[in-house]
Amino acid sequence: MTQWWEIGTGDAPAAVPKVRAVAYYRHSAQDRQENSIPIQAERVRKWADENRVEIIHEFADAGKSGLNAEGRPAFTEMMDQWVRTRNDFQYVLCLDVSRWGRFQDLDLSARYSSECREHGKQVIYTTIGKRDDDRFTPVVVQLERFRAAEYSRELSDKVWRGCKKISELGYSAGGSPPFGLRRMLLDEKREPVGVLEPGKRKAIQNQRVTLIVDDGLAAKTIRRIFHEFVELGHSEYLIAERLNADRIRAARGGCWTGQMVLLRLKNEKYVGTMVYNRHTRSTRSRSSTPATGTKSSSR
């Protein structure tokens, strides 16, 4: 016999409505594979499902540095066209603080989060979770901001030291070769593999790149510049005029100027000296300052 207290009302419990959110993912060329955008998306979506959050739009910046917000079109779109203008979602989901950005100015990282809050949206880092009642959560987030910024500083220092050592050994540390020179790829035994065409990169980490003389018109033009300046005593302006008169194009197909000629005359790579770090630039700064560079002979 069914007792009175066992008789239900027949009404199903009301479903808890989902909270709406957008999600942001970022991955730069220096990040490890576990930070790839598909992996971030999978983890953020899993957190959203477990916490009854509906993701209505996703933003992704692939191959973009997180040192600031500049150069991140998806982040800019999210802030300008969604966070600041729309009121149909409550959360901005991001896997962790480093994916939000490795801002060198910690206040700048906090500013974007604060702006989201001012427009009624809460930034949630899913690895930390939503802990509104935890007084230590802001401390944890600030510590993570510091760790994210410090990672970039340490990585920048490691890259600089590695490039400096490569240059000291007489190899190219990267960048386009000067006009009239080409990049030669060397294998692990430092034997020539072949010429690297523009835009191509080495495939194996311990391979090296050196510079060789081009066998075309560019190398002949550089020899002519040095000949006219050193042996004939022509000024850089006269040399530029003569090159233009003979319809010899500069590196990018334009006309020669005295400044362009002078830059070639001052480039020590033409005499076999590898130069690195002639100027130093702090992480994502807008100005550079002269620095004591590294020089070594590649011949």
C-alpha cells in the first residue's frame, strides 16, 4: 500500500537554465602542443558542459603573441563587438591566465578583465574555476599573471642567448640574408645540404645556416658598389645614380638611394663577419637601444 508521503505531485523538477558565455583561445608559435587551440577548446567546452554554461561564440587567435592585445584580431573583436556592446551573455571563458595573455604589465591584464566586469561579464579561467566565495581567488589569479609574464621574459632570454651563441660560432641566427648573399643549410656534420629559398626554414633543430655569395646579378652589384667606393672614390650618392642609370634594381625592385648604398657598405656580413644583437629591444617594446652585439667570422 502506498503511503501518503510517497505520493508525488507529478511535476518534474524545473531544469536549471544555462548561463550563456563566449570563449577565447590563443596559441603562439612558441607555445607547446598542449596549448594548441583544439585542446584548449576541448577542455573549455568540457568545463562549460559540467557547469551548465552554454557557449554561444568562440574566438581564437592562432599564432599570436600574448604579450599585449595588439595584433590579436579575435581578442579585439571579442572586446569591441561583444563585451562592450552585447548583453546576451554573462561569462567570458578562457582556459587559463596565460591564454588570456602574457602581459608584461600585470595591470594591463587586470584592466581587460575589469572592463569585462564593468560590462556585466565575468572572466572565468576554467583551470581555476568559478569561486565567487573564495577570498584567495584574486590572489591566485594575480600570481598566475605574474607567472605568465615571467615565462615570456625567461623565454626571451633563452632565445637571445641561443642566437648569440650561434652567431659566435659563425652561423646565421635567423632573418633574411643581405642583398647578394644566400642561405646555405648545413647538416649535423656541418656539411652543405642545399640553398634555403626565401621563406623556407630548417626542419631539424641542430642543423645550421651559413651565408654564401649569390652567383647572380645581386652579388655583382655588391662587388661593383665596393669597387666604386673604395677604388674609384665615388660617393654613395654617385654610386646610386650610376646604378639607376644602368637600370640595376635594388633589393626589392626599386631605385637605389645613397642611404641604401651606404647600408651595404657598412654591412659587415659582406666581409664574412656574422653580427647579432646590434640593437636590443625589450619584450614587445616600441623602441630599441644600441647594445653590445656579437661578432664572429664565418670564414
